[in-house]
Amino acid sequence: MINTAILGYGTVGSGIAEVLTMNGELIAKRAGDRLEIKHILDLRDFPGDPFESIITHDFEDILNDDSIKIVAEVMGGVEPAYTFTKKLLQKGVSVVTSNKELVAAHGPELIAIAASTNANYNFEASVGGGIPIIRPINTSFTADEILEISGILNGTTNFILTKMTAEGTSFDVALKEAQDLGYAERNPEADIKGFDPCRKIAILASLVLGKTVDYNDIYTEGIDKITPVDLEYVKKLNCALKLVASLKLLDEGVFVKVTPLMIPMAHPLSMVNDSYNAVFVKGNAVENTMFYGRGAGKLPTASACVADMVDSARNLGKNVKIDWSSEKVQLMPLDNTPVNALIRVKYNSEKDARNACSEVFSGCKFATLNHCFDEFAVLVENETEGSLSEKCAALKEKSAVSDIANIIRFEN
Amino acid sequence: MINTAILGYGTVGSGIAEVLTMNGELIAKRAGDRLEIKHILDLRDFPGDPFESIITHDFEDILNDDSIKIVAEVMGGVEPAYTFTKKLLQKGVSVVTSNKELVAAHGPELIAIAASTNANYNFEASVGGGIPIIRPINTSFTADEILEISGILNGTTNFILTKMTAEGTSFDVALKEAQDLGYAERNPEADIKGFDPCRKIAILASLVLGKTVDYNDIYTEGIDKITPVDLEYVKKLNCALKLVASLKLLDEGVFVKVTPLMIPMAHPLSMVNDSYNAVFVKGNAVENTMFYGRGAGKLPTASACVADMVDSARNLGKNVKIDWSSEKVQLMPLDNTPVNALIRVKYNSEKDARNACSEVFSGCKFATLNHCFDEFAVLVENETEGSLSEKCAALKEKSAVSDIANIIRFEN
């Protein structure tokens, strides 16, 4: 028997208890021993809950119990999770987590502490919920130079974009529905502004590069400016619009961005709908791969946490090296990063505005919607973010152009 | 430095040499030491090849070189690969392979030998080429009871079906094109008859169940009977036709089948086109997941082999347990397994034939194609393979029915 504890008895915490109960025998076989939940830390009481008797409000009960070998930290947020995790790892207790905020903020420090005490700090559930992606990066893509990771890493925004695409609804209506269904928080900012996928791609990028990508350095745009008209252009061009968090390694450097992105229907990410997540990984040997699944939810997230607990059980007393140092990665300046874009141009005079576009963006293509009589879209390729901004500013100065309604990046 | 050898300098073998050269430094960092190729076994000579000087025609050169710690066996076929692998593992040398025939035929024996000598026998590349699927089953889905694995595991047949669907070409024309492009062998039987995916699903099913699924027990149907008219029905019903190898765990038992399968466009497997492969895995906690990528090809397959070599290097002298015993799994008799089917009915009298269908398959649905004046399709659900056969035989007896042109299974 291996004694374990859970910090936080919310959705994921209760999911972990459920998975360990439901699949206990299978898990024991794979872990080499039975995983027993001895304590659950939560501020609340849970009268009538099957685990009511082992709920504690005091973290010291867990820290001071020397029989505890593995702890699942699923409280969320940086504190007190950071302090608790540090104390456990310093004591040689392995910790698994779904806490992307904590991993993105303090990953390398916690990994180093675990290494120093022959414990393990695993965080498969922090990115892509149930989708195995962290372990594959650490153990399956070891023959490759990874050239790109592009992920749909937030189920809420993917649900909203899928809804808006399928039904032509506005962002606000789709967000309301996501909230009513429990997919979106009452305060949905972390999702719709892209802060959540930003932290997740920071974790993946750090693992790929072996150094720290600071999430504060990542250019991040959400989906709250997306309109039904934007999505009509996207459909007309046989693409899907997704909130994509990506890392790319170019000869000139490394960049990481989180932005809405128009993806051609032939690309596997284009078919990832509803609240599903997916991570596209391109290596110089393995070529294109994609991992698809539930990016959130009680049991899928718990599945990844418990798989990490099994891994910890298989490696009790032995640290499995994770290559992520605290050295900071210098990302390419945003202005230098490559970009393709669809620019929605509002005009006073169509002909003059088209001429103005062709003058500013030589060789650009045009797209129009039948029912839009005061705008067209310009498709420009092989720009940089810097040149795109400059040229859009120049375009706005043209008298034939009344406004730029939106700019949507696209992938070829 | 860790000395290694390659058995077989064909497509995959030369790919391994290429990956180890191209990504040598990264691989050394991840493996903890440089992987050096000391011998390559092949019957041929390779004048002018960068590895010309280390080619040997004699396996004993490798077996008797005590400095060799890891060997990649990429010869294909059961013998002499089986004998060579056994001798190496018995000596404590770790072996990685892409050889699905050998793994399907002798996996548990070779795994047991490796365990007894503290070596490892890894075979990620034997299923799904570059797609990480074996390691995720062994290390990532450890919290789940896996309920289903459904894979598009053969790139040649997927290329042919994609071609037939997109262009309305016949099977023969699409096969010819696959051969001309080098996707299909001159003798394409192993692919088009489904023997190749049959061995691959036998390997996955054995790993999921921890016991041996004998590939001889798996009902296997190829794609050579598929016609353009079949595919018109498939399209009309908003589905895609794929050659699917699947394992399902039901309350009544376990079944494994390889058949063409009509898949609704909302299912992630439906969008796996061209020569891509994918494996859909459903667990009772993780829910639906899918792994997508190149199922074959020089570098993708080599990527999986080299990742296994890195894993072997990280675990030199220490066996990593693989749960696959030689005990045989008793599969459900085919006749008892559940099935839905589209039955193409040729008729003498449409009205009478429809009545006959409704009589035999109560509650069945119908589909028609505009240009087909002597047939319709019947859609039947919740049958067993046994009841389906019986009822189709009964239908054929009806005077209004002249023939059954084809039967296509489908997934809801």
C-alpha cells in the first residue's frame, strides 16, 4: 500500500478520488501497489461524502505524516499551493499537479527540489487535461528536434468559436451559453483573453527548449474581438478559426504567440471542435503529429493526475529527470516574427481602397462577402508583425479607407 | 558513448542512421550519453555510403561485440529477426524494433527474456510508425480502464480510400496510383487484405489486456471489395470510409476486428486522410482521445526507433516492465459481436424489396442514390454479426431481392 493525499477537494480533487476508487485494482497492478488516499485537504467539510472522515483543514496533518509518499496538488493558483508543494518536495514526497499557474510560475525550481530529494514533480494534467502531451514530449519525441508545437489548449474558447461558426451567433451570446453549460467561469477573463493557454504553451515551450519561457513574454490575444462577420470570411476561405498557442523554432530564433488563427480545413487542428483540445507537434524526423482529447473536465483531468501518481509510485525514491532549467529563453521580438493576415478593410471607395491595398501590400489577394457593401478583406502573406502593423497604419491613412475592422492571422 | 548496432540497412535502418547523425547532440543530451553506431548488418554492400565501413554481413560480429548495448532490429519478417533478437536479449543487450510481424508472433516471449536479463525490448515503431502510442498505453493511460482502441493503422489503404472518395476512382486505379507513388508494395496483399493492421491491433490489444491476443483469431476484412458506389452512399450519409482495426471491451467480453468502417464526420477518425494513421483511445476516465501522425515512412518510423533507443539508454541494466503475458485472450465469437451495417440491396421490384427489408430488419432505414435504379441501401443497427448474416441470407431468398451488392459496417 502506498499512502497518498489530495490537496483540494474541488472538481479535479474529487475526480482523483473517484478514479482511484473506480479503477483501484487496475491502478494497483500498474503502480505495483495499491494507492490509498489517507488525507484530503480542503477548507470545507463534506458531510455525507464517502471521504468525509479523512478531510482535514490543516496542511500540517499531511506534511507531518511520514507515511505519505505521493500528494496530488489540485488547489489551483500560486499560493498556498507553491508553499505546500515546496515543503512536500523538500521532504522527499512526490507531488503531481494540474496547476498550470504554479507550474508556469515556479516549474524549474520545483523540478530542481524534487531532483535534490529523489522525489518527482509531475504535471501532465496542467496542459491539455487528459491528453498525454507532457510525457510524450519527455519520453517519446526524444529522437527529434521539435520545430513547432501548436495547441488548441482552452476548451471554453474552442466551444465558443465552434458555436459562433456553426450558428453565426455573436461572441456574447456564445459566451453566455458556455457559462450556462458550465464550460465558462462567471469571470471568464482567463479563458477568453487567452491567459490560460498562454501559461500552458509556456510550459510546453519550456519543456521543448529545456529552459524557461516566461509567460509574461508571450504575446497573447484573446477571442473577445471576434465577430460573426470575421467567421464568414473564415468559412468562405475554407478554414476554421481557432485560438492557437504556438511555439516555432526558426533559423532566426524562437517565438511563442497566442492568437486566434485561421487554419485550412486540411490541417488536423481545424477539426478540433466543441470543448476538445489538441496539440499539434512537428519534429524534424517524426514530421506532423497531433494529440487530441478532453482538455478539461473532472475525470479526464483526474486521469492525467492519477497516471502521474502511478508514475511516481513506479519511481519511489528515484527522480526521473525533467529537462527544464530556470535559465530564461530570449524570444524573438514580436515585431520580427512572421505572420500572414486577413485584414478587413472598410472603404469609402472600393476601387480606390483596393488600389491603396495593392500599393501597400504588393501582390495581396482579396476576398469579399456578398452582403457586405462597405468592406472587403485583404490577404497578405510573408509579413512580420512589425511590417504588418506599419502597413496597416499606412493603409488607415488612405482617404479611400475608412477603417480596419479586424485583423485575423492565418496559417498556410 | 553507448555503442549500438542496426540490423537491416533498408528504409528504416538508413533512417535510424540519418536521425542519429542529424540530431546526434540533442539525442545525446536526452539519452545521457552519445549513441554511436558501431555495426550495421545487411546482406548487401553499400559502396559510397557514409556508413560503408561498418557494414557487416555476419550477425556474429554484433553478437560477439561485448561493447554493444542497444540494437535496432529493422529487418522485418519473423526469421532471422526472431533468432537474432532472442540471442541479443539473452545476452542482456536491449533491442528496439519496428517489426510488427515478430512482435505480434513472439512479443511476450521476447519481453520475458528481456526482463530476465535486465535488458529492454521496445517496439514503439511497430504500430503507427512515428505516432507515440505504445508508450502512452504503457505509461500515460495507467489510471484508466481502456474501453476501446480504434485505429487507422495502414497508410496504404487509407491513401487508396481517400483517393477513391475524393476522385470517385475505382479500387484498381487508386491501388495503381499508390504503387506508382511508392505507398503500396508491388504485392500489396498484406495491406489491402488487412493483414498488416491485424498484426498491429493484436499488439495494441495485447498491451491493453496484459495478455496475448492472437492475430490469427482476429476477423479481418480488407478494402479490395470497396467500390465507388459504396463510397457514394458513405458520402451521402455524411460519413467517411476507413479501414479500422478495433478492440472493444464490453460487459459480454472482448472483441477485435479489422474491417472497412463508415464513420460519421463528427468522429475524429473521419478526418484522417491520405497516408496518415491515427489511433483513437477511449478510457473510462480520460474519455475520448486520439493520436495522429505518419504511420510509416523512413524518418517518422526511425524517430520512434531512436526514441526507444534513448529509452533503452536511460534504462541500461534496468528492465522497465511491460505487462504482456503469453496467456491467450479468449475473444468473443465473431457471431456474438455487435454490428451496424449498410446493406446494398439490388431489387427486381423496389416496393416489394423494401417491404421484404422491413420484414427482415424491423425498423430499418433506407438510403438511395439518384442514379441507381436497381438498388437501395438498408441501414440496420444493433445486430450481431451472426444475426446480420442470417438476416441477409433470408433477404436474399426474397423474390423481390435480386442480390446483395455489398455490406458496409458503420459506427454511430
